[in-house]
Amino acid sequence: MHLQQTKRGSRETGGPQYYFHDLAEDVSHYLRLKRAVPVALVTPYGATPSKFMAISKDAKLSSERKVIQGSVGHDRIQQAAAGESIGEAIRRWYNLPSGDFERIDVEIDTLDEEFYLIPVGYKYAVQSRRAVIKRPEFPLSFTDDKQSQLWRKQLRHVKDRQNLPRGRCTHKG
């Protein structure tokens, strides 16, 4: 499954849009049944609620954000009340470089009547190959057996700061 970015370079006129392609049959069926499904974005640190909505090809959101009949012809993710596009949210959470996406490869889990959108890869419009989005195995774990990358990085940072000579400050404020 993937999101295809359309309206590249259109940030002045509403910004890019993201259409679903190759949806799994169960996801497609559920979206047709509900017409609009809230989307939770799975980040490197776990799932986070969002204001994004998955919208069926025969529906749209009114200006009051109510689901009404539409004829867009594509299943898609709409910004709805979110302050940015789904592509920009993925870019921010996964610290990806700027640029227009051609596609974002995703997995979708349906849980508690929401789509949990899991980005797994991407391709920029100007690049010839796709890149993989590495997902942390244990996003926020800190046990004897499992430590997340986030915690290991933070502990290295603290250790490095403790090893600085006394009286020397690296912070410029």
C-alpha cells in the first residue's frame, strides 16, 4: 500500500494531496463502509492521535468537517483539522529531508475504528530509488533486555556532557 503525492509544488494553493493506492482489501472495504475513518500516525515513538482523516473515493468533508457525498474518485488522506499534510507530519516525525514525495509506502492496521498508519518507505519525486523508513523495535523501552535508540542516544549525550572538563560550557545561550 502506498500514498501517492499529487499537486506537487502547490503549497500556495492548498498544498499536496495524498491518494491511497493498492489498499489491502480489508482496509478498502472498511473505508467504503465508514466513508471516513480517523487516522493515528505511528511515529518512531509509538502511535499518536492526529486530526487526519482517511476519506473514501465517494465522500468528502464539508466546510463544517461533516462527511458528505463526493466524487473525487480516489481514496485519500485529508488534512481535515490538522495543521499540516500527512506527508509533512511523516517528514517531521521521521526527520526526513525536505522535498516533494512521489510516494510514501505504508502499512495500515485497523484498531478501535481508526486507521493506524505506519510509514515504511518513501521516494522523492526527484530521486530514482526508494528509501526505507527504519522503525524502532522498542520505541521507548528501557529494561535490562531492551533499550530504545532514543534512550541510548540520550544516555550517550549525558555521559559525553559529564566527561567535559569542569567549568567548560558548550551551551551558547
